[in-house]
Amino acid sequence: MKHAVLLLAAAALLAGGRAAAESPPSRPAVPSVEDFLKRDSFGDIRISPTGEYLAATIPLEDRTSLVIFRRADMSRTGHVTLPAKSHVSDFNWVNANRILFTIGQTTGGLEAPRGTGEIYGVNADGSGQGEPLVGARSRQRSVADRGGTAGRFVFASLIDTLRDDDQNVLVSIGSPGSPFTEVVKMNVDTGRTVRVARAPVRRAGFDTDTQGQVRFAAGAGSDNRVKTFYRAGDGAEWQLINDEAETQRIVTPLGFSADGKTAYLQVEQETGPDAIYAMDTASLERTKVLADDDVSPLTVFRSPIDGGIFAAAFMDGKPRVEYIDAQSPFAQAHKALQQAVPDQVIYPTSWSADGRYGLFVGIADRVPGDFYLFDRNEGKLQYMVSRASWFTPDQLAETRPVKFTARDGLVIHGYLTIPRGSDGKGLPLIVNPHGGPFGPYDSWGYEPERQLLASRGYATLQVNFRGSGNYGRAFQRAGYQQWGGTMQDDLTDATKWAIAEGIAPADRICIYGASYGGYASLMAVVKEPNLYQCAVGNVGVYDMPLMFGAGDVPETESGENFLKEALGTTSLESVSPNRQAARIQVPVYLMAGREDVRAPPEHTELMYEALKALGKPVEMKIYDGEGHGNYLPSNRIDLANRLLGFFAEHIGGNVTVGETKAEASTGASE
């Protein structure tokens, strides 16, 4: 509790508020809308190589700061606070006293911060800040390599902290006029760089071995077909080991064994989910070592001592960890920790360099994220702090993995969240399709929006329709050119399954989604006019021909080619909700961000105008200054209250003060 109080006090003071009290305040049985939508107290927490310090990202209302603490007494030793709408998006300890971090800028709540391409540094005492070490605005340009690269950095990303080198790291950089990235060794104090590798393929990412040598490069040209290259070590020639255009599968490097003799690869399969293969680095022969029947690997765990991979996690309904090297002391430690906290899934965030101290985060459907410090020498696990300490698990709802069989025999997975204390039957239901659609997927864990809906009496059904990630290449590509087709049918079948199971009566179901989910929600009431009682689309796209003329996706050749392949180019009017508005028979609410470049508000305006011209019940709210999803807390709360009021009006539910139906805008904004 001491660590939690001190960490929360530091976060509160940084945010300009009061320190946390020793005794937590009493909590209401039903949390407020604001409780569900407020920023987490902490993003990530990581331990320094010596174990002396902890560093944490702290999300504030309009920025994300980085704070450094001394582990022994939790005193704050330094911090980085950025301008408004700027975020410390990632950070890494690179030696006992220094952190390198990247920043991003956000305009929409559904977007991760967009990186600026710069890498900054800060010391544990807060000194050593200033101009970026490398990136678009950095001033350090003296580069000791062939011909120099002075002044030509545009985008930089850290790829290896070089475990045995306290002075340097490996950084991937992009340069103007060239689509071929390269790797440089960069001094962590001065930013001086030396080139060590150049990509053999466009738009490449790199992977290193446990000794910090660049061994893999994978990228794609404008055709979006990934080529994966391997080399035996620094200075060796690149060898093409997979070309997606020929094999119809992507091979993704994951890492190496401790001795470097084995490389682990995630390999797409002809059918079913991806599998993990071990590749002999001498012969390049591959052997399948780990696969799940239903889902692809989620992430891998590495030893802090030698960097070798010892485990992989899978999002198989609920997360599950499998051990590649079960004899690893860190595999055994993780297994023991998981047994000690059986109600959460435990992930390592960082270790001290000697492997004594480890920081872990535990997640669950009713746990937003609990941080723990593990002393491996003492065998002691200590709770530190929660990302959202204002909640207790008994205030939150259960999320259950579910599955059903679609009309064509394909098994579809999803998640059902039911109100606390409910038996899961006879509930008003919100069908909530995710965005993307290709690659993203719904998963188990804490999610504020479904918890908010559950707290107001609604069940929420989230469906990983075909096209979603996590279930393999064939499943994801089964959604290609199926906008308004079989992807949509999966949502219809899910809704009918919920009715048949008694989860919801047929006359108390609405559908609501954002981004692609907004499209799917409006297309749902086009294809099935009598299945839902209302529909909500947030930052959606509704005019398919416009997809090729507006937004950021078609701005590049690769983006336009992706749209042609995934969306198609024929019969787009027939799967455009705004052009099929006459079929819609239920009330509709539309929301958008005025500055959205992914799903420009023109889509929302066209949908609104089409319904309005036909005399259909439709309301619209466009938020000025917002992008792809609301960012400002006041706008996020406003949107949530509008949703709750709209759902309560059409299918019932528990509405509390402040959540009554808001007046709708009849124009672009209020």
C-alpha cells in the first residue's frame, strides 16, 4: 500500500491535484460516467537495469508525462512534461541512469499517438533533456559512416538497447527521397550515429539477435506483399527467406534462443491461425514448435539475462501462456507468479539486468491493470499500484468468451459482457462491432466502454467477424471485398444467436460501433431493417466510392492498392449505407470529428443528409477540433451521455442524472 500511495500522490501532484489519501474513499455501487472515461493513473512502469529506479508514464488530460522514482523510498527524482496533445509514447532504460523516449501527438481518441519520428533522452535525475537526439528536428547530424548522412533523418525508432553496451543503441531511420530504411548505432548522450545496416526491401523493419546484430529485415513495396530477409550477422549478405507474393503467407521474426542458434518466426498458415517455428540459423530449416487450434500468437517473453525467448502468449478467449523453454528460470518464475495471482493474467513489463527484480502487470475483465514488483532472490511478490485505483473488481462486470457457428459453417468467436449481478438473460443488448476491419479484434480484459454500458444495465456483444485479426490469414482475408457481405452476415448471425440463447429479447437490441464499426452498424439496419431498434455510427465511413477520394488511406500508392484489394472497386454503391438509406426503418444517431482524416466527416454528413431527405429519424453531432474519436474528456463524456440517453429511449436501461437524451445538432456542430 505504501508504494501505491506514493505513486498515486506523485501522479496527482503532476496533474495539479491533491495527493492520494492513505485511506481510499468510499466507492459508489454504480460508478459515474466520468469514472469510466477518466485517464488511467499510469500507462507503463519499467524498472532500471540496476533496479535502483522506476519510470512511469502518467496520462494527464491533454498530454502524457514521464516520471522517474527511486525504488527504495519512491521519491521522485526527475520528470518529463510535454506541451498539450503531446505524449511520451514509448520509453526504454538504456543504461543505469538514462532513458530514451519517443513522443507522439494525438487528435483522436481512437488513435494511438502518431510518432514524430524523434528520439529524446533524459537522465534519472531529470537532467539531460533538450533537443531530440535523432529525428526530424534533431541538431546532431555528424555521422561517421560512408559519405555521411548529415541532415537527412526524418523518422527514427529504437530497435535494440544493446544489453552489453551502455553508451549506444541501435536505431532504425528513414530518409527523405528513399523508401529504404537503415540501422545506425547511436550514442545515447550525443546522438552521434554510425550506419550498421541498410534494408534490402522497401518500408522495412528490423530485428536483432541476442548480441545486438541486425539479422532480419521485413518490408513491402507498393504491392503490400511482405518480403522477409535474413543474414548470418553484421556485414553478411541478405538472403530472401520468404516472399508473400510467392508463398501466400507472411513470415514475421520474433527473436532468438539464448545461444543464437535458433531464430523464432511467426508463420502464417494456409488455413487456421499462425504458428511459431524454430529456424536453425545454420541450415535455415524450420520446425513448428508452438501453435494453437484457434488463435495466433499474441506476444513472446524474453529472458532479461540473455534475451532468449522462453514463452509465448495467446488470446484464446482469455489469454494463455505457453512455455517454449520450460526450464528457463524466468519461465518458472512466471508460472509461479501466475499461480499466485490466479484471477489475473500476468505479463512482464521489464526486469533489472541481473534478473533479480521484475515488474509485472496483471489484467482481467474487472481489473484495468495492477502492477507488481517481484524479487526473484527473495521469492517475494509485492503489489504496487493500479492503473485505475478508483475501481474495485466487485464494481465491474464479467466479460465471457463466446462462440457460435455462422450460416456458412464458419466458427465465429466473440465476447459477451453482462451487468453485475445478472444471470445474462433477458437483457437489453448492444451489438458492438469493432473498427478496422482487417487486423484489429476484440479481446478479453478491461474495456471502459463495455463496462460503462454494463453498469447501466446493458449486455454488450462484441464479434470477431471474418476479417478480424488473431485467427490467421485465411480468416482475415475471408473478409476482403465483403463489406456489406459475409462480414455483415456474421453480425446478423451473432445477433440472432443472442436472441436464440435468451440473452436479449428481440425487441431490445441496438447496434453501435466506431470507425468500420460505424459502417457496420448502419449497414446492419440497411440489410436487416427489423432486427434492431436503433443504430449509432461514430466516426464511420458510409459512402464507399468516397473511400478512394477522401481520407489518408488513398494518399499513397500502397494505401490505394490496399483499398482496391480489401474493399474492391465494383458495386460499391450497393454496399454504401448512405445510398441505401431508404431501407433504414429505425432511429439513427451519427457522431464524427471535424478534423478526422481517417474517416472524414463528409461521410457522416452524407449519411445524415440521405436520411433527413427521406424523413427518417436521425440525429447528428460533429465535434469541432476532434479527430478519429474524441480526445477531450468533456467531449468523451458528452458522447457517452448521448449514447446512454439514446439507448435508454429506444430499448430501456438504467439512466442516471446527466445521461438523459441530449439535444441533437441539426448541422455540423453545436
